[in-house]
Amino acid sequence: MTAPRLDEPVWYPAPDLDEAAARTAAAFRDAFGRAPDGVWTAPGRVNVIGEHVDYQAGRCLPFALDRRTVVAVGARDDDRLRLRSVQRPDDGEWTGRLADVGPGRVESWAAYAAGVPWALAADGLAVPGIDALFDGTVPLGAGLSSSAALECALAVALDDVAGLGLAADDAGRARLAAACVRAENEIAGAPTGGMDQAAALRCRPGHALLLDCRDFSVTHVPFDPASAGLAVLVVDTRAHHALVDGRYGDARAACARACELLGVPSLRDVAPADLDAALRRVGAGADDAEAADELRRRTRHVVGEIERVEQVAALLADGRLRSIGPLLDASHASLRDDYRVSCPELDVACRAALAAGALGARMTGGGFGGSAIALVEADAVATTAQAVTAAFAREGFAPPAFLRAAPGGAAGRAG
């Protein structure tokens, strides 16, 4: 097979959910010697805007991708867990008893999966042991929340096989999301704030999810780029992305310190009109000049980003999708300069997309690699991808990969 040219865009293949479900069920039968009780799926997510505010009680605006994690599950008559991933064949099978799962006891990707039944049981719910086999089309390490998709696919599967009934309404899905957050925080050791799990379990097709991370209430905001002649182009920079390498935790710790100095529960409690005074206070309370600079930058980003979310949500509610571009650009600039969670690949992706005519572009997800999004004219998707690919080649970066994102539905049963 001829290798792709470095100046030609690489596209993730369009997903076929029925084929993926059938393939995963067949792989389950091969792995465990029996048919699964069913197949369930959950989406990855793209965040339109509202980065690094979920753990500061802010609002964010994700939507569910049509790329989904797929899990085939069979209940057991004991408390054993047997977990396999088609996407991680070298890791083999993780096996253990549900009673043995706990913080620091499960490693690698299996921690995200084993943590879900553990968290549900810790919430007082009766869940069986399971055999589970995972596959899917959410790109791994791309900042599109493949980990939350895995957790939430298993959560709705367990809800179904255990007859919990939580997935039947939004309140129950919020409870499932909270269990997935606990699994990721305590078993996988990743300090996620909850946006990803809410998106995977509570989004609707054709909408973005305005998620209030103070009380985790939601509002479904119309978001249909195709109807406006637009498209959301996702650029997977293929730069390393992981939230368990310390930098994400450092950012959260800095925000917590700023709150302590300001005497507020969260940075959402700082009104934009009071930001300058707040910046002076956190600077004065810091241990040294370097710490003061960091606290001011983190605070400025969070307060500004929460305000940008409100502005974008208002524009979308008013049917003015084409007007959100400058706010996407401002978000990226803040994440790059104040929060400092961007990277050269993300910055090049955004610059190249804007130079090619995108209405707006920003990194999406936790940062330090992962993906960027660009809001582009529907007929300019290919030329924008070409421009970004060429820019990466000029910089000597590995080629990026692309997908066209449309707002999809929440986690549920596939077969």
C-alpha cells in the first residue's frame, strides 16, 4: 500500500454504528465463548466553548460526536470483571473481582472501565460482575473524550443489565454521569470536572449542551451548523494528550489557590466587572512574583471564558451561529496565553484554518495536545483541511487527521 503524501489530508473514516456493533458482538463471542446480553454505545464530545471552567462551577457548551465507543457486555453470576479492548490488544485482558477495585488498584485503560461498576456500587446500586469487550471510533488521545465515552457506554450497559432504570430520564442519567466522574477521578486518577460525562449521557442531536457545572443542570441549545451552510472541522493534531501527566492537575490546583485567596467557592463567583480587583488580590496573596503571575493568568482565563460561554449560548439561541467565530478565537487566545494549555500544533492548526477563511478556531478539550476545531463554510471543509495539512508539513510536524463533526445523540443501546 502506498503511504499517504505528507501534503494530503488524512481523514478518519465515516462511522458505521451498525457495523461496529455487529463487529464488537462477534469479537465478544470469540473472546468469551458466548453471546453478549447486548451492545451499547456512547459518544465522544467536542466542546464548542467553555474550556477549563467545569471544575470552577462555570458553564460549558459541548456537543456529542457521531464517533462512539462500543461495548458488548454479558452479565455474570459472580462479582468478577473481565475487560478487553479491541483498540488496545497488547494490554490483553484485565480480570479481577469487583470487591477488589479501588483507588490505585487498577492500571491503564482498564481503570476507567472497572471504576464504573465500582462507583455505581459505592452509590448503593446493585451491579453484577460482567464480561465486557470495548471497541469504537472515537480517536484515542485526540482530546475528544474517548475515556468518558468508554465509561458512559459501560454505565448505560450496566444500567440495562442490572435493571437500574436510571437511563430512562435525565435525572437518572445525571446520576450515571456522576458515577462515571467518580470512576475517572478516584480509580483512573484523572481529575476531570464532569463536562465530558454529561455530554456523553445527556446530549441531544442537533443541539449543544449548555451545562451548568454548579448544579449540573442543562439547557439544550440549538446547534446545527449544516442548516446554516457551515461545518465544524475537527483537527486531531496527533500531539500527545493525557490528563494524568500532572499539568491538568496543576491548573486545577492554581484555580483552587486563587479561590482561597479571594474567599470564594469558585471563580464563577467573580463577576467580570470585579475581575481587575480580583487579579490584584490574588497577585498580592501569592508567595512570589512567578506564582502571582500564574494565579492572575488562570483567574483571568476562567472568568473570561465563563463570560464567553454565556455570549455564545445567547447567539446560538438567537439563531446567530455565524457570529460566534470571534468568541472562539478569543477563547483560544486565552487558553494559549493565559491558561497556557495549548501547544505549537494546536496554534498552527488554528492559524492555518483562519488564514484559509474559517469563521473561528480554537483548541478543544483539556489541551497539551489533542484537537482543535474550526467553524468553516460547508463547501470549504476540504480546502481548510488541505491548508492545515500544508502548514503542519512546513513546520515539520507529523500530519494531522480530520473529521467533520455533527451534533449527535447520547449513550444508549445499539443492539
